[in-house]
Amino acid sequence: PGCGGEGGAGDGAAAGGAGTSGGGGGGAGSIVGLMGAAAFDEDEPSFSRLEHRSFEVDASKIKQVKERCNEIDWPLLEEYDFRNDADASALPVELRPETRVRDYQQAALGRMFGSHRARSGIIVLPCGAGKTLVGITAAATIGRSCLVLCNSAVSVEQWYQQFLMWTTVPKERVTKFTAGTKERLHPEACVLVSTYNMISFPGRRSKEALEVMADVEAREWGLLLMDEVHVVPANTFLTCTIKTKSRCKLGLTATLVREDDKIGDLNFLIGPKLYEANWLDLQAKGFIATVSCAEVWCPMTAEFFAEYLRQPVAVGRQLYAMNPSKFRACEYLVRFHEARGDKVIVFSDNVFALKKYAIKLKRPYIYGPTPQHERMMLLEKFKSTSEWNTLFISKVGDTSIDLPEANVIIQVASHFGARRQEAQRLGRILRPKARVGDSFNAFFYTLISRDTQEMFYSTKRQQFLVDQGYAFKVITNLVPDGQDELLYSTQRDQLDLLREVLTDATSAEAQAEDAREAAEVEKDSGGAAVYGGGGVSRKRASMSELSGGDGLTYAETSRRSAPAGPSQRHGVFKQIDKARQQQRGGR
């Protein structure tokens, strides 16, 4: 086919290779080309008689075809000959003259366009290193319709603004498709920014959404651009590719890791890893911030630790998140960095802890149920004013929130041992910042309650960043003596907090709050849990609880007092009784 090709490892140099013109999209199928010798003559290894053969593959079977090719060590490489594609209408887009592409960004794009075609694959760059500009430059180079998929509505707005900032594309040719914004597509080539959930949503849609989706499914997209591609489960991604027809796919991510075994699926769903930058090399060149990583050990108070040993696991997590020593350490760090003029983000996966910390410290917070317009207002005030220099955010802020002014991260509660979450949160402060000499200009703190399970999770979470060359220093005595003005300094206040934590941990309202938060994160992340584990949850309980017998009482009854009638006995026992009667009669 003239507008695309997939090749094996040799990509035309070897006797074998395949290509698709539809890019594995939807429709009736994809045209796959196979190049090989007309007659495989081992005595004459000449490529003078190469032939090009093409055949059509059902679009719903593309995943199985690519997966099987990987199993037999014949990976398919998807390429798009966009320069010679006369069928697709051109998009009037160029980079603005003031746009500057850095050397490592050029190297990443060179791996994508090295063969004078657009090769599908994944580019891995640290957070803050300009992944968005790489994707926009790729779209401008191809110059055809582009579909951008993100994992949240906030990210959609950011991509929309970045396209208008860095390119000359007319504003009427860039549209958004979210739950709150359903703009009609330009009749000719255009850029559409949407979320994974909007494209793969299986339920009923409004009339406006149906019209937009019909247009999306009918178009031939030159580039399918996928942001934060590592969070997309295989089923959701496959639905997006089946519903849309694309010539080339580009995935962007900072952390090509998952806690399940599905990260390898991206190799055949999208393509191979084209480029990955070294984090410390970019830091040394000043392209990303120089970060000091610290793990602050906070001793549990005697009362909190006694309850931690006594209570179930779920309550224990709430206890070490609300540890008064951790609360005091957080307050001390917030005050210290605000006095320096820093911008601080405090992360907490625990909703109760998030709201309690923020309300007691009189700082704004964002979590799942926070309305979209309120989120944007809080983020804008945090970025552009000195009114709020600290912002508390739940796990909804792990990805796709652009806060270049932030230079301090404090974690008070995290998602178990998720390595990706640790790296994504560090990425919130990796935007390049002014610095003097070799001193640190960004700070990453993880507050850990000592002698709890949180210490084990913290070590696991740091593995990805340690592999990138980062080192964590341990701070055991952060808060100096004499800080009586900090909250929860007296035992009475600590006991009041303990009663409040224990009451909330078992309340139905708290469980409903966590459910709403989880549902919102699932919605923001494209309809699937961000830190997928296949829907598996861990629970500590007695055998009676796990078997459904909790609350039942064992009681003995006499067989003679309640004899079972013939109609009440099981058929097997009736047959046994009949056989015994026959034996007695035979005697």
C-alpha cells in the first residue's frame, strides 16, 4: 500500500515484513503487505526477485495478529508514508518561528521519522521535559488530521492550549470532545483532543455526543496521539483503536511501568519504544529541575501505635496516615517552604487525611468530587497568585496537571507500592527552574510512619526512581524541639484526633467518600483504575467473614427431635436406603 507499511525487524532488508495502511484502525480491516522472495531458493540468496503481496485483516483481529507475530519473533513495525499520501486532506499547521525544539526532543523525533516515514511507537521522556511539544511537532510534521487522547478533562484543556500556542493551526480546526464540551469537528482536516473514556464509553450517549462520535469513527486520522499511554489498559485501548481508523500511532509517557503484567501489551498495541531519555543527563544540562529526594521518618505516638496493632488493615492505613508526628512534620515543611517563597503541593491518597490536613492548615484542596470549574480556578490561583502557595491534591493530580511553578512535593499518603505514582508525582516539580550553582531547586518529601507497613511500601515505590539514578536520604529528626505552636502538640489533642480517626474509619460516609474518589479517578483515567491490579483487592478477616457466615450462631440439634421425612432427604441418600433394604430382604 502506498500510504503505510509495517515491516519485520529488517523492515525491507530481510525477506519478510508487513505493513498496514489503516494503522490497525477500524473499518472493514487493515491492508497488510508482505515482502518476500518469489521463490525461497536457499542456493541463491538474492533479493532481486522480491515481490510485494498484500492482504486484508479483520480490524478486530489486529491485536491477535500482532501478538502472534511477537511470539514468533517477527514483530510488526507500523509505518506511514505521509509524504506520498494524496488521499488524506492536509492540515494547515506549522510550528511557530519562536518554537525551539531541544536536542533530545529532536533525537526522539528522529527515531520516529528516521526512515522518511512516520513510525508508530512510544517515546519516553521525564515529566517536564516537553513530551507535549514532541507530540505537537510530530503532528505538525505529518500534517494530517490528528486525534489526541488524554486521561482527564484538565489534560484536554492543556493540550488544546498548547496546540494553539506552539503551532499556526487555525483555532477553528482544533476542537475538544469531553463530557462538558462537545464541539463539532471541522469538515476538513482538524485536530481533536478528547479522553480515552469519551472514545471507548460503551453506554448511552447524548445526541450531540453521538454526532461527534459518528464523525470520529468515519474519519481517517493521520496520527493517533496518546498521552500517558502507560495507564491505558489493553481492553480500553483496543476499543479506541477499533472505533477509530489511524495511519500512525504515537504513545507518550514518562514512566513505562505498570504494577501488573500488561506493560508488554503496548509493544504490539502501539509499537516499540522508539526513544527514552536519561533523567540525570537532562538534569545536568538544566532541562529539568535538580531535585533533592528525602524520606522523613515520623515515629508513631504510643496511643496511635497501640491502635494500629489492634485494628484491621484498612483502619491501620488511616492511622498511619493521620499519625500526629506526620501531621506536625507536614505543617513544619509547609511553613518552612512558604517562608522561602516556594510553591508546595501536598499529595494524599487518603481522602479523610487530605481534607483533615487541608482544613486544619487552612489551605485549599482538590479531590475526585471537586467540580471541573473549581479545579481550574484553584490551579490558576496557585500558579499565578501568591494568595495560595500550598495546594492539597488527591490521586487525581498524579498525571496531566501542569504546574510549572511548583517546586516542593510532600507525600502524606500514597497508593501502596505503586512505582509509577512515585515517579509521576516527582514529575510535577521537574519543570526547569532557576538555580544558583549546583544547589537543589526542587524538593521531594515522603512522610513515613515508622514501624508500620508504610515503610515496606515506600521502599518498593522508590525502585523506579532509584533505577533512574536518584538517591533518597533518610531524615529521622525533622521537627526541632520547642515547636509547640504546631498542631497536635499536646496529648489531649492527639487523643481527640485518635477518636476522630477511629470513628471515621468505620463510618459508612467515609466508605462512600472513598468510593466517590475511586470512581472519579477511574473516570479521569479513561474508564479503568490507574494502578491496575486486575480488580484484585486484599482483605484481612476471619474465615467466617470471608465465607459469608459472619454473625451466624452454631447450635446443636438432636436428630431424633427433628427426623427428616422421605421427601426431605437428598436423592443420593434415598438410593442408599433403598439398596440397604434390598440387601436386608435378600438375607
